[in-house]
Amino acid sequence: MRSVLKMFCLGLLLAPFAAMPLCAQESSPRDSLAHDIFKQLIEINTTDSVGNVTTAAEAMAQRLRDGGFAAEDVVVAGPNERKKNLVVRLRGSGKRQPILFIGHLDVVEARREDWTTDPFKLVEKDGFFYGRGSGDMKEGDAMLVANFIRLRQEHYVPDRDLILALTADEEGGDFNGVDWLVKEHRDWIGAEYCINLDGGEFDKKDGKKLRAAIQTSEKVYADFTFESLNPGGHSSLPSPDNAIYHLAEALTRLQNFAFPAKTDETTRKYFQESAKQASGPLATDLNALGTDTGGRPPNARAVERLSRDPYYNSLLRTTCVATMLSGGHAPNALPQTARANVNCRIFPGEDPEQVHQTLIRVAADAKVTVNFVEQKAADGSVVPVVNVPASPLLPEVTRAMDETLAATWPGVPWVPQMSTGASDGKILRIAGIPTYGISCMFYEVGENRAHGKDERIGVQDFYDGVEFNYRLLRALSSSK
């Protein structure tokens, strides 16, 4: 049994846009519901290797039906028995077009011997919840399921349908649920736009809330193979024409190369807002990069200084890094093959084929080939690496964000954000559904343990996030 928790929430029964911040109160029944859903999800193994996403989808479907949803509004379906997705519809008045909310149910692998706690048990310790997926992203799934149930039990009628899709294989695997839904059941998820809780970081530092983000774009994921081939031979007859040496030299040139710096509307606004919370030379450089240069390259000196920080560097350009290496076939033979995987995160709007050609020029060796690594969809077809457009900032989304932040954490600003990682938002943007990442929950800067050992989130941050998400849902679906 979990301990009785303090949570922020004076005026929980007020309208979501009432100007009243969260404050201390004993835990409520709806906290217990969110906690129990969160615990249930963490303790269902949904890894690609031995887990089962369908089990989690069916468990959440049962929760929603028990919470009052009609059977026809709760669908569990997918291309594989282990990788089924959940789609739920909270029916509204139809005054406006639906909104889609997404989250993924799958998690990355986790080995018990690496963890202090059992990764597939929700453990509360020292003010944190520990468990695989606690931060990426079963906390978001639990928020959405708990709040859809809450709205249904309150007999809330939104002015538009609210659609929830919890899906498989965002982290990997062959059965990506969002891709399958777009291709096979577009009518189930057709919406004016999407809110994705797997994006849009909310940052705090030493407990102080700094900013919330609306993710409007993300870098495009692409893998390339650098490969060198050679006839090989006996190791007693060494030759400078060695496949491993050719590959190593090409990778060294890649290490020393930087793609040109660039900014767009999202990153410029992000730099502008970040400058307001900085001081000295850092604020000056952030302001310089927040200035629209009319298509000219951004301030070179500011770029040089900020590029020393890995995060700012990733916001300024396409980045490519070697991530896997293999070579040789016997300890007493010259290598016939040397191969490396190079992972690129491509700046929005940049042509992936131009990146490919740039990598060939950087390798600068006729004996090193550079090729795209094919990505496969659930149906086995090759997914082309394409330019993914940013989503325009819709006034109704930014207005709802303003209202919900003012009601929950007065004075905390929001910023537009380009994510340096990748999410299922890419698939929806390509399909023509504008997508906005809003995580709803604060994370300590530098404390992100997603995909790592002892993954955790703050207990209070989770409960505050549940309430913020509830208020945002209502703000987005209540006509003014």
C-alpha cells in the first residue's frame, strides 16, 4: 500500500481555466485511480523482445469500459497478436473537429541486474516513482486514461470528439501502431490536430519550474551504413590497404565535421525565450540566434560558442554520429569487411538525400560506401526518409496552453520546441495531421533517465501532471 501523499490542488473542482494554482491537499480518489493505472501499466512488460503490448491495451480498454465508455467506443486492434493498439472516443457535440491524443505503450529493454529496483515493478522511494516506462511514457498513458475516465464520469460533453490512441512499437519493432492506424483505419483517428504527450518537455531546475514547451517539430531520424570491403588475406602480410583503416579514417573525418548551422521559426522563438532566463554572454548569444536573419546564416560567433554545448549544438544543425561498429572475420586474417552505423538527426526542412551526399563527401574515400539503412513499416514496406514539415502554432492550442499554465503554475512561460529525438508525431505530420508535443509534467534538467537504468519521475510531478493534463483537455474542448 502506498503512503498517503500530499498533492497540489486547491480548487480541483474549479473550471480548468480558473486562475488558481495547485496547492497542498491530501491525496484524492482520482489520484488513486491515476496511481493504480500507472502501476498496472508499469507492471505489464511491453518490451519488443518478450513483452506484450496487447495485454496493456486490453487492460486499459477494460478500465475505460468499467469507467462508463460504451463498448463501441473502445477498440483494441492491430496487425500482430502481441502488438495491438487501443483507440477510444469520448463523444462530443460535434461543434468542432476532433482532437487526437497519442501515447505509446511499448518500452525499451531493461535488465534486472542493471537496476537497483525491479524495472517492471512500480516502486515509490525518496519522492520518486521508479520503473521502466515511468518517464517514457507510461506516465503519460496513465494521465490520459485516468482523465478520459474522469471526464466520462463527470458527464462532460466536449464541443468536439476527443480521441485517445495508445499504440505499439514507437521505441522499435516491426509493428508501429500509429503507422498502422494511419494506413488501415484513418477514420478512427481522423482529427484536426494531435496532442502527443511524448514530446514538449517541461523543465525545472533545483525544483524551480522554468518553462513548458509545445513541440512543433522534431529532427528526422535516419541511419546510414559506412562500409569498406577488401579481398583480405593472411595477417602475416599486413597492408595499408586495410578495410578497418579506411573505415576508421572516414569516421575520424566525420567526427571533425559539422553541418552548417541554421535556425527556423521554432528554434528562434526557443532561443528568444531561453535568453530571458539567462544572463551575461549566454543571454547575448541566445538573443543573437533568436534574431531572424532573413535567410542569411546565423551569427557565426554565437553559433561557435553555443555549439560547445551538446544540446544547443543539436538545436542548430543536423548531427550524425557513429553508433555501431563491426569488422573482420578471423583474428589471423586481414579484414574483408568493416562496417559502421552512423545515426543522423536531420534538421526539419533539410533534404535527407543532401545529407546522404554530404556524408559521401565527408568520407572522402572511394573504398568507403555510404548508404541509407532501410526502415520497414508494419506491412513490410520500406519507409522512405523524407522531409517532415513543422506544425504551425495554432492559436487555439497556444491559447489553451496560456490558460492552463496561468491556472496551474502562474508565471511559468511556454516556448515552442524542436525535439532533437524522434517520436510518432513524425508519422502524423507526414499524414497531414498537425501534431503538438505537450508532456504535461515537469522533469529536472539533467535528470532524464528515460531508456536508462533506474528510470524514475517525481511523485508530486506525476500527480501535478495528471491535473494539468485534465485542465488542458477541457481548455481544448470547451467553447468560449
